[in-house]
Amino acid sequence: MTAVTTPFGFASTAEEVAHGVDLTGRRVLVTGASSGLGAETARVLAGTGADVTLAVRDTAAGERVAKEIAESTDNRDVHVAQLDLADPASVAAFTDAWEGPLHVLVNNAGVMACPERYSAQGWEWQFATNHLGHFALATGLHDALAADGAARVVAVSSSGHQLSPVVWDDIHFAFRRYDPWLAYGQSKTANVLFAVEATRRWAADGITANALMPGAIYTNLQRHTEGGRGSGTVAAELIKTVHQGAATAVLLATSPLLEGIGGRYFTDCNETQVVARRTGTLNGVAKYAVDPDNAARLWDLSQELLAAAD
């Protein structure tokens, strides 16, 4: 399998990646689009002419961003919808209300290294938000994605996935001492595994899914890190702007180079190598994160957890 390479790289911006792309008549959904990478991703995709929906917890913040996007892109097809990924009922209400096809789903929202917290279902908060919420969203929107015949799902993961595989015997830290970074890493591994299995399961529907590391960018995502083992250890020359950080997600959402390609992991706008041990860099995808058996197991487990929550 040949790795996907593109003319873009570390310093490329989302606007550069999307230059010349016309998504007029296409519908795009971006989660967590009220700030940071999500807002920039939504702005650039709106600039291609797409009909863009911002799925956010804080609809007031979302409306402010939507207004700014509409004014800066001259695209009035920018909408806001309420979505709380940690609440299965909220996700179900969102997917039930969706009408018509969906061409691109960008699973961008997330939490990083937050204090110990659990959902009403007893799920560890980062796993619940970063993985299970997006899993429920994507599967709930399957028919809308399938209606397109060539839909794309973009899963925003992180090099932090190298901190932990999915720990099958104790995903929700019932026995392990809670560690915010291990929990984060596990949830980001789950994002990659989702892309692998979604591509396999939904191949007949023409749906592809890819995962990515956006890079090290200072946004609201880092509010819990306090300069610890997160962005605080990244060399200054490796820090990206939000415009650069959104580039890889926009590439996966729009580039003709990705037509029919799924189940892969990208960094700096290019597919990165599979590694057998932690790299200590922002590159590389752990072997366990693209393992097809792990991906199938996580899919089945996710379905079981969500079914039990009904």
C-alpha cells in the first residue's frame, strides 16, 4: 500500500490546501466549531462554497462564529446546531433531526487531559466525548453519508495516541488510577481505530474515513494541561498557527488526492509511517492504532456501550 503524499507540508495553511476547491452544493458538518481549529476548518470549508453546519455545545458562541464566517466568506449557508457529544441523548436528537445527505463530516471536537470525570453512563469523560460521542454521531448519520456515494469522515486525532492503546480490560479506569494523559491517549487511539473500521464497514456505501494529527497549536483544548506533558513540551519551532493546524483536516475533507482512500493517518498534510514504538515526535502512527482486529473490536464494543445507554 503506497503512502499518500501531497504538495503540502508543515507550514501549509488550510486556505492554501483548499485553493481551487469548489464544494458548492455539498453539505459539511464540523463538530466543536465555535473556536480554534474547528472554527478555522469551518471557515475555510465555507469559503469553498459548501453548506456548513457548526455542531457546538455553546450555540451562542457558535452563532458568533457563524456570523463571522458568513461575513468573511460571503457564504450565507452557515448554520449552527446544538450538540453535546458526552450526552447520548443529545447526539441522538441531533442525528434524528438531520435531513438530507451529508458529504463531509469533520469530527473535530474534543477534550484534552481533563481532571477525572465520568459521564452519566459511567464512561470516562475523554473516551465518552472524543470517541463514543463521535462514534454515535457518525453511525447515526450513516444513511445521510451513504446518500452521497462518496462521503468523507475526518477524525481529528493526535500524536498523543502514542501514550496509550485502548486498554480493553479497564477503559473507564474502574481499577487503574486515573491518569489524564493515558485517558487522552486512549481516546485518540480510538479515533484512529474508528477511521480504520468505518472505511472497512462502509466501503460499499462509498464512505471513507481518515484520521490526522493537526500539529501542536495553542487553543482552548490545552486549558487543562498547565504546561505539563502536553503542548508545553513542544519546541517553539514546531508550534503551528490555527491556520496551519486546520490544514490537514481540510486536506482530508477536500483533496482529490484522497478520493476513495480511507483508514489512514496523516500528519502535516501527508500520510505518516506506522511505528512499533513511541517516536517522541509528532509523527508516526502506532501499530496498535491501525490494527484491523483492534478496530473491529472497538466498533463492536462501542455499539454495545451505546445500546446499553438507551
